[in-house]
Amino acid sequence: MSASEPDVTALEARITELEIKASFAEDLVDHLNAQVARQQEQIDALVREITQLRRQVPEGRSDGPGSLRDELPPHY
């Protein structure tokens, strides 16, 4: 057995460990990318919903709620 054989074995072990870590990192990046894509879809849906709700607000009320008297329930 030469002196370089343990060095090669140690290097192979380090390379194997780095390959395992790289594989886990790649899996994590894929998972996070999918999560970001889902969140972007949710954001887009919420933006569309807000846009639709803004269209439903009467023109006179677009600056926010009026007087509290305007908000009285119908039985008053």
C-alpha cells in the first residue's frame, strides 16, 4: 500500500459527501422554486380579485368609507 492510497480514499469520501450535499441543495432549490411559483399564482389571483372589487365600488365611495351614519343598519 502506497502513501497516496489513503489520500485518494479520503478524497473520494469527500467528493461523495459533496455530491450528496449538492443533491440535497438541488432538491431544496427545486422545492423552493415550486413554492415561489405557487405564491406568485396566489398573488396574481389576489391582484385580479382586488381589481375586480375596485370596479364594484361606487364612484362616490372610492376614497374610502363615508360618515358612520351612512353605515347604519337598515332597522334604524
